[in-house]
Amino acid sequence: MNDLALHEHVTGPRGERVLVRRSARRRRTVSISRRDGDLLIAIPATFSARQERQWVTKMVDQLVRKEARRAPARRSDEALLRMAREVSEAHLGGRAHPSSVTWSSRQNQRWGSCTPTDGSIRLSHQLQGMPDYVVRSVMMHELVHLLVPGHGPEFKALMANYPLAEKAQGFLDGVSWSKNLPPGGGEVDEGADGEGTAAAGAAPDQLERRAR
Ligand SMILES: [Zn+2]
């Protein structure tokens, strides 16, 4: 399959590799499909490198949106913010004040991150479709970071207010393990936080789009 080129700048919603095939037969259509755990994007052979980059990003974003629509309705950004406020209220006495919570497709190495100075939280779109208690646990982790940097005793004491944290971590470790990633996650901490990653994931799926 030497007609397939690995596109290095982008990964799929579950960390899938993105492979690009240039097709001499294609004139104006671009397609994305899942194959053997990879995302396969076919583009016209006449595309420039710049067009290729643009379309790869566009098609992956579109696939993410399409798959997100199939996930439970509670998972819009507004619903995420509501969920964050509920979690803060229930487990932190309402002390953490998130200003926004959004899904991010740019976090393939982390489950979540936050910016304490402005109260924004981002969750990896890889969490979409995972059980509620898992999403809430990552949310809780980020909410605690709005109050406490790092993972010291104070952080652990606050996390202990969320009773399902350990169970959720086990779930996330299992996800990482099944994708051959180090369990526990390789958290890439910069005062903010995160963990884990992904790879593979089948489910036949196809999206076609007309290039212009
Ligand atoms: Zn953290």
C-alpha cells in the first residue's frame, strides 16, 4: 500500500493514524473512511500540499462532529458547562468556577486540561461516548486544578470528594492499555494536566465531500 501517505499533523478522534491516498480518478471529491483502525482520506491527485493539509483537517473535524452527534445529547459544550457546575457544587462546595468547558480535538495526549487564570476547561473528544462517571471524573480533576496546581496532598484530598475517581481512573487505564499506551497515562503536566491517549477503533464510517 505504498500509495498511502501518513499524514503526520493530525490524528483521528481516538488517536487514529490518518492516511492519505491521492487518486488520479478523483477530480473534486474528498472522502474519509475508517479502515483497519486507521482513517483513510482520498483526495484528488491534483491537490497541492496546502490543499491536502486543509482538506485533511476539514474531513477529520467533520467526522468528529458527525460522530459527536451520535453520542448522547448531554454532550454539547453548554451541557458540559452545566455538568461542570453540578460537579463543582456536589463535590467541591461550588468553590471551583469554570467559565467554559469545551471538547477539544487537539488533545490526543491528554484527557483534559485547564487554564486556571481564566477558568476554562477542555476535555479530549476521546471521552465522548465514555460513561458519565468517567467524564465527570476528568471534569472533577480539572475543576480541582482551578483551585490547586499539581497533584500534591491538597489535590488528592479534594479529589477524594469524588467517590468514583478511582473507578474512572481504572476505566481510563484500561482504555490506554488496550491501545498499547502506558497505563496511568503518561500525564504531560504543565501545571495544568491530562493523561492517556488512544489509537485504533473500527466502525465502518464514510463521509464524502465535494471539494471546491
Ligand atoms: Zn492533573
